[in-house]
Amino acid sequence: MTNPFTYCELHSKDAKKARAFYGALFDWKLEPFPVPGREYHAVDAGEGHAGGLTEELFEGVSGWLTYVRVDDCAKSTRKARELGAQVVRECVEIPDGIFSVLRDPGGAQVGIFQPRKR
């Protein structure tokens, strides 16, 4: 399996201002999406990859976070750690799959996403 980009999410220090800005700039539809304990909005850009917009979810992770699809989140997270990445968030199960968040050796953030098998 290839490892394509699969999802993009904005973690903002001011999610309300970010929604207003990106909604107006790109004419995106931003719909509330149920995430326990926080405000989250799904981004409908009309085409392209799915996206989301929320407040900062993880300490020190602010800005756009792109997720790469993998077959096995735990295995890929272990491999990233062995290659020098810092694991910001260990694998977490959500309704659509499992994800983790990494900081590569150069400091860039990336998400890993394993979709739930249907």
C-alpha cells in the first residue's frame, strides 16, 4: 500500500477567528462535528481531501497538521520513534480509525492515520 496524504486539520489558538477567516477566504463550509470535550468543525471544501478545524488538541501543536494513511498505526509510530521522531500523541482510537501525532527530527509535525477496516 502507498502512503498518501489523507486528512488535513487546523489546530488553532483561536478556532473561532480561524473559522471566520478560512470560511470567508476559501468559501469553505464549516459544519460542527461531534468530538467529545471540544469544539470541532468539519471542512467541506467541495473537493480534495477531507479536513477539520479545531482548537489546539495537543500541547505545542498549533497550525496545519496533515495526516498520512498507513496500514498499522502502532508499527508506523514505533518506526518513526526509531528513526528519531518525537511522539507527541501515541495511537488513539477514534470512530474512523487510529491516529498518532509525531514531530520529525527536524521539528515538523505529521499525523499518522490507520483507517478502520470496513
